[in-house]
Amino acid sequence: MQLVELDLSRNDIPEIPESISFCRALQVADFSGNPLTRLPESFPELQNLTCLSVNDISLQALPENIGNLYNLASLELRENLLTYLPESLAQLQRLEELDLGNNELYHLPETIGALFNLKDLWLDGNQLAEIPQEVGNLKNLLCLDVSENKLECLPEEISGLTSLTDLLVSQNLLQVLPDGIGKLRRLSILKVDQNKLIQLTDSIGDCEGLTELVLTENQLQSLPKSIGKLKKLNNLNADRNKLTSLPKEIGGCCSLNVFSVRDNRLSRIPSEISQATELHVLDVAGNRLTYLPLSLTTLKLKALWLSDNQSQPLLTFQTDTDPETGEKILTCVLLPQMPSEPGCQDNLPRCGALESLVNEMSDETWNERAVNRVSAIRFLEDEKDEEDNEMRTLLRRATPHPGELKNMKKTVENLRNDMNAAKGLDSNKNEWSNADFKVLLNLWVLVCL
């Protein structure tokens, strides 16, 4: 009866006896990871209990009088089979941590708003279609996790969570965020990835404390100009959206360290990005860029990703001039890059060109699309010779996709082996004719390029 702490977690106990109620001094109890399906009716008589953990016990329901445990500060109910919460839960006025993650909750009672001292609320991995507006009464809440539910919207009353620092709403069905989110001035981490966002509210710029914003895998076509007001933001991830442009105000994110917009539809990066002087990692792979702004050279980048299969984080760039706008730009061997062709692993689009190289290096069998897709980037040997640049300029074709390059290399190796077999050459001998050597040399140059 003097027992203060009891830890029986991860055993094979099938039932907690009713006599547990005699342990009146018990403050901390952990029954997690046992084959239990219920708590005894007498359990709420343990009124000195402050921390209760019953995670992963196949619990189907809580005792209706669970509110009698009025000293509870922490209640962990993760990975159970709960489908509803009893009304008496609202009596746990001292509760600071409530973990209901990975249950089968379809509805959250309005009385959840009565837990005024709640600091951490985990509701991830349930079946919730909505959050009651009363959640806005939780003025002391620091962390709210409603990831992996079926939420189509968040209540405007979420603006009442003035102490909130972490808001996690990943893997839901949200199309927009409420404007009231701009009143969460202490919000530091906002994760809205894997939703259906079609726009990001302008009020996001008022979340002045935001340090991490994750928007991956949505339907965004643009970012609001107000995003430039996020002076403390150091991680912005908008991969796999439908972004066609970036606002020049992005340069206002002066603390930005990591900026990732992989797999979008961007055709250019605003030169104002250079104003984000703390930027160290820039990922623009999988877009439609034809060049990069020259202003990038002023940044101290540690990694710049242009291609999914790039072997090095930084490349050697050349300065040039865009003939259409006259803008000074940066380019390299990967800009522009031909997109991968569907099924190119099985049927290499440029395989015919390799075969023609073997047959007296004829270029007539090149894929028409590959021949006609000419880069607009021209390299001048000397700027002072611009008037005769027609004679001195190297016209560069689009770089094949890295997946194609791998197949091209494999094709070359197969051709070499076939020629060896046809001529009956021993692999350890070198009996190539000058013509054969020239063919393979050209093939190797093609693969290297």
C-alpha cells in the first residue's frame, strides 16, 4: 500500500486485478505492451496517480469514470483500439500530456476544450474528419499533432492556440489553411505535407516565429509573397508540388539554411534568392530550369542539387548571357537537361544513334526530338569577339537524362562485346583496327558527355 511506482510494461499479463485499487499511494503506473483489453472498474480509485501509460494493450474503451483520476498530469493511450472518449475525461483539469495516437477515433468530444492545462496533444493516426472548434480554448497547448487523419479543414478557432510551437497536420485532406493561423506568433514548426493544398494563406507571413515549414506533396502552384516576412525560417521544403514560379520576396527569408523545391515546374529561380545569405543547401532537381541566376555565386552554398542522379553536390559553372533577356546567368553541363523518357530503361530512345556511330558514325538515325531540341545557351570564347560569335560559339545540345546515360554506357559495352565475338578476338588481346578504335573512342566520348 506504500507503492509509489509500478512498471509492468512489455510482459504477458492478461488482466489487471481489481485489488490494484488498494495501492492508494501509487503515482506512476506503466502497463504498456501487455495483452490487456480493459482496465478494472476500480482503477479510477487510484486518485494519487499522476502518470499512467497503457500504450499498445488492445484497449477498446476507457472506464466511464476515468475523470476521477483528477491528479493525472500524463495519460498515454497510444496504439490501442479506442473508438470514443468518455465525457468524464474533461474532469482531468491537471492533465498536461494526452497521447491518443494510433487509435480508431472518429470523433473528438467538444469537452476536449476543457483541458485548460494541456500542453501536448497527440491525435495522429486516427479517423478524425474534423477538429471541434473548442480546441481553440487550449491556451497553454504547445504541441498539436493531428497527422494521418481524414481532416478536410481546420477550424478558424485554432487561432486561439497562442502558445502553440508545433503544429503537425501531415497526411490529411486539407485544401487550405485557416487565415487564423497567422495569429500563432510562437509557432516554430508547421508540417502540412501530403495534403491537397491548392494555396497557402497570405497570413502565413505573420507566423514570425516559424523556423521550419514543410509543404511537400501538395497541389501548390505558387507561394505567397508574404513568405518573405519569415525572418527566422531556416528550413523550407516544397518538394513535389506544381510550383511554376517563386516570389522574389523569398530572398527576405534571411535565416534560410535549406531550401528544397525538387520535382516542381519551375523554369527560373529569382535572382533575389541571393539575399538569403545563410542559404547552404539548394535543391532544384526535377524542374524545368534552363539556367540559374548569376547572383547564386554570392552565396556560400555547400550543396546544389540539379539532378536526381548527380554524383557531386557542387558543379563547375560558366557565366553566360541569356539571348532573350540579356540577363547574366550561370549554366553547366546539366542545364538544360532532357527529361527522362517513359520506359527508357527497356527501350533507349537514343540507342539508334549508338548503332549509327558504329556504322561509319552517321547521325541520321538520331531521334527527331533529340536533334531538334537545341540549347539556347551559347559559350563565347572571348566577350570582345561577340561580333563574330557565329564562328566561335559552341552550340550545345540538351544533356541526356542520367538514366539514359547509364543505358548508353551499357549499350556501348554490349556493342564492344558483340564486335569482339564477331571478330573472334581474345579479351586479353588488342587486335583492333584503326577504324574500330575510332568508333569505340567516339562512343566513349559520347557517354562521357
